[in-house]
Amino acid sequence: MSQLFDLSGRLALVTGSSRGIGRELARALANAGATIILHGRDEQRLAETAADFTSRYGEERVHSVCFDVTDDASVRENIAAIEKNIGAIRILVNNAGIQHRVPMLDLEVADWQRVIDTNLTSAFLVGREVARGMVERGEGKIINICSVQTDLARPTISAYTAAKGGLRNLTRAMTAEWAGAGLQINGIAPGYIHTEMTQNLVDDEKFNSWILGRTPAARWGTVEDLAGPAIWLASDGSNYVNGQTIFIDGGMSVVV
Ligand code: NDP
């Protein structure tokens, strides 16, 4: 691998990496040489993922932490513990997220809040705590996992759409505040990717054929499709890329 994309010796935290897209992003960064901190809420699932990673990459290069990304106190406590006991986080991927599908007229405020907290506020909470150390050290890469819904809206996912749009602008706000200290903060906006979160949509014949027709590449994305862009944004290959959100969506966002 070109040295430009070599992540050897760099410590990377990927939130929500116990499964789905986060797990694949963690694997991509580990394949590029990074030491990985896996993360999730479900201890059992996290332990299974950690065991798999350890068998591939060895004990020294795999750590795991369990905390709720929406809980300010827990985020502060866990990030401080990582920096003290494991090492300086040099790459952060804010990936943890949830969806809640319901027409806006039926959307309860508690559900609205949960979706905003998990998809948007979490990136502020984790990003702020990790950036404290990065700013002090004068370097660091943050990748915020947005969505094609960052720019496009569809019925029944209003809170998610609002959160992901906010996350794109939070990426810009982080850039405005921290780029001068040597940090690069960018976003990845995946299109429709086949994971646990979207399994029900893949199984829905009508929705599935809509996706295939609506996506110029005429297929669902796979978690592997996101690996290359993530390695690039985490590496020295992107050192002058600041505040951008890259759409990995088979062309969905550029056609009507
Ligand atoms: P999954 O549902 O497969 O995985 C979500 C991950 O986030 C899990 O590891 C889960 O941990 C974790 N998580 C959720 N809530 C919390 C929380 N409050 N605290 C800590 N961890 C939490 O989702 P995907 O892999 O499909 O999606 C990952 C990201 O990619 C999300 O931000 C999503 O919005 C975005 N995305 C997904 C697309 C898709 O098509 N799949 C398209 C565009 C964007 P646990 O198992 O412990 O609950």
C-alpha cells in the first residue's frame, strides 16, 4: 500500500462498529494498518465482533468500548479513559445512528429527539471530547457518516433527514473551528447500503425495485463500497480536504 494511505500506528475509534457499516469501516481502517477501538451498546454483540477482529489483527491492535453516544457524561468519561489507558485517538469515525420510520403527523417528540440525539448530537458530544486531544496535539481526522438524506428528503424519515442535514453542516462548523489546529473533518454520505438497518427495505419488493430504478448504478451499495473513501479520508492522502461531504451513492444524488 502507498505510504500516503498507510494508517500503521494510528489509533482509530469507530462509533457503532459492533455491526453494519461501522464494522466494515473499522475493518477497512484495520486493513490499512490502524489500531482499532470497536464500539457499540450491546455488550454481547461487541464482544463477538471484538473476538473476530482479534483473530484477524491480534490483541494489540483491537480494543473495544461500550457506551451510549447520546449520554454526555458517559461520552466524557469513556473518551478520557481511552486517551489515558489506550492512547491518543488520531482517527474518529462518527458512525452510530438509528432510523425511525413514521409519517411526520404521527411522529412523537420523544422519537424525534431520540433520532436527533443519536444521529446528530452524538457527533457533537463524541467529536468535542475527541477533538480536545486532537487540537492539543495539532492533528486528527474526523469522519462523520451522513447520508444521501443529507440533501434529499423522503416521506416518513423527517427526524433522520433533519439530523443528517445537520450533521453535514456540523462537519463544516467543526472545520471552521478546528482546521486551523491541524484537524481534517469530512463527511461520507452513503446512499442505500444493504445492512441490518435496511434489511426490511431490501425485503420490501416495491421499495427494492424503486431503489434499483432510482440509482444510476442499478444496485444497492455494499458496506465494502465505503471502505476506500474511508481509508482515504483517514489518511495523509486527504490532508488538504476540509469540510467536504463525499456522496457514495451509486449516483443517486445527481439524478432526478
Ligand atoms: P446498524 O443499525 O446496522 O448499526 C448501528 C450501529 O450504531 C450499531 O453498532 C449500534 O450499536 C450503534 N448505535 C446505535 N445507537 C447507539 C447509541 N445510542 N449509542 C451507541 N451506539 C449506538 O446501522 P448501519 O450500519 O446501517 O448504519 C450506520 C450509519 O450509517 C448510521 O449513521 C446510518 O445513519 C448511516 N447510513 C446508513 C445507510 C444504510 O443504507 N444502511 C445509508 C446512509 C447512512 P448496538 O448494536 O449496540 O445497538
